[in-house]
Amino acid sequence: MNNWKRFHIRQHWLGLWMLIGVMALFYSFADQERPTPQFVVVLDAGHGGKDPGNLGTGRLKKTEKDVTLDVVLKVGKMIQEKFPDVQVIYTRSGDTFPTLKERVSIANKNKADVFISVHCNANANASAYGSESFVMGLHKSEESLATAMRENASIFLEENKGADYDGFDPNNPDTYIALSLRENVFLEHSADLAKNVQDLFRARLGRKDRGVKQAGYYVISFTNMPSILIELGFLTNAQEEDYLQSTEGKNALSKSIFDAFVEYKKSRKGEGAKSGSVEQKDETVPVVENPTVPVVENTSPVKKEGSDVMDAMIKEDIESQVIWREGDKKGIWFKVQIYSSNKELKRNQPELKGLKKFDSYIYGGQFRYVVGNTQSFEEAKQNMKCMQQWGFTDAFIVAMQDGERMDLKEALKKKK
């Protein structure tokens, strides 16, 4: 090989190594400029693909799956533009059909800091309207149960018809009772975020506020982070359907969800006020005037009442789990004594700690206040646990036979 060829070979390799060095330097700078995600939010557009969700009034081609996707993509775009350090992950970004289990898995595998699922409501009563937000828990009304059943029914559109959900049956009310026993340490944060959403829907957009509720939605019950499910409104109400399908309506709802997220993120990180924080009036997104939809007037400022809401929800959930069996006084019945007093107490007195339902009887010259009514000792133990969670730490089981107090040990012997 002559010197000229050696020279060209050296030049070739020198140029190649210089190129590699420049590229490495470029990517090094790029990595430094690209912030590492400090917060992960998973946005879930309900339904999708072969699952259209609720069809609304049937007047329009687009269904629930289309509205939820439009809103979720708008929220995600605003978050990405405002917060480069926040990673936005979608359970679906197009007309696809991720299973409920896959949606939960996406959130859990990515160790999300918050999960927001967006849906639209339906009701046989075409005049039903307004927005509501849900957190994990036991339904408190037949309406909440029906809504959860309808949304969870997407399971049956999956290829295996829900066979890999470990017995979770959306059509079986007992499933939801079992679901309510799951402990969720993120419930308070979930309630805070849901309250933010409802406050802004009501105060900024004039939406009817149907409140923050608990229900057994699969996607917010099995996620390992604060999770909420938003029902934007009723597509089965013609006027509300027009609003939810409109560009103006979707823009306004998306902006309110975004601002609710901003407020939530700020409270979680202990940050000071920022330009993205919630304000009562936002000039960039005007209030959508929709006179054909009934409006609840509310000029009060947005309040931060997440903790109060949480306390009420926890107590409501505990009290709903207390077992009261019907029957006459004959036989042996078990109750849980929570308090005794020399005088008769009224419902609103502090000794009863806000309990709504209880019984009383006189024994040993004192008024005895008891909760629950069952002929099963196991159910009585569950009632006692509920009362201890409520705050009656000294609660204990008492036995009654034919309406009269009897020794508990004797009662258990007779039961056997």
C-alpha cells in the first residue's frame, strides 16, 4: 500500500471518529436540555374502537368514545405545553379498544402519579343533566350502581368476555360490595382532584354540579395512585349532547380539567402560586353560553374543601357497610354498643359523632346506644369494626333475646 492510500484511509477514519464525537456531544447536550419527567399523568378516554360507549340521543354520528377522546387529547396537549417535566401517557390516542385491565396496567406499570378517566353519562330520563366525578368506593345509590355497571360492561366486549378478571362481574351487585372493601390509601388525594374538577365546572362554566361520589368503577379501583373518573354530562339529554359535542363545549371542559390538575399538582408538590394556577375568571377561555341547557347559578368563589368532602365520604362509606337485618325480636340478635348515658341523647349531639342511624334501649338504668342488627355473629363483628373505624374505639357486641339484653357468651352457646 502506497503512502497516498494510507493517507486517505487515515483521513477516512479520522473523519468518521470526528462525526461520532460530534454526534455524541450533540446528544449529550440534548439530554441535558430535555428535563427528566418528575410527574406522570395517565389520561384515559373511556371506551373506543368496537365499544362506542353510550350512543346519546341517536341524532348525531359521534358517540361517547369520540367526545372522551377529543377532551382527553386537549387536556394532554395543555399539560405538555405548560409542564415539560410532566410525562403524559394516554391509554388510547386514537379509536382503539384497550381493555379495562390494560388501562389499569398502563397506569400501574408507568408508576403514574395520577390517573384521570373521562366519560359521558346516560340516563333513561332524557331531562337528566350535569357533571359529576367519581372516586373509588361503594355506590351510595341505585343510580351510581347503574352508572358503574354500564361503564364496567365494556368487559363483555373483550375477546375473552371478562374471563381473566378473577371473578369480577359487572352485572353482579355483590362484586361491588367486595370491591368496596379494598383499601385505597390514595382516596383523600383522589377526592381533592375530583373536587377541583367539580368546582370549576360549576363556578366557571355554570354546569350543574352533581357532586363528588364513590362508585365501583374498575379503572379507578385497581390503579395504584390517586384516580378519578369524570362524567362530563349526559349525551341522552339533547341540549347537553349538543354542548358536549360542540368545539366550544369540549374546549371549556378540557380547560377546566387542566386547571383542576394544575391546582392538584401544586398542592401535592407544595409549590407557590404560579401562572397556571386556578383562577375564578379566565379571559382565555370564555364561559360558554348555552341557554338551552338548564344552568345552576353560583357566584361563590371556588373553595378548597377536599378534606371536608373526604371526611363526609369516609363516614358515609362506613355507615353504608353496617348491616341491618329485618325481622321481629324473636330469637337471638347481635348489636354493637357504641355509647351509654344517664340521659337520652339526640341525633346531633357530639357524643354520637354525627352517626345518622342508631337504636337505643334502657338497660341497668342507662340509655344504651347500639348500631346494626343481625343474627350472625360474624356480621356483628363486621359492624363492630365499622364503628371502631368511625371513632367509637370502645365499641363492643351485645346480644339480645326476644328484645331483652342477655349474656353474650350464653348467646353464642345457644347459637351453636
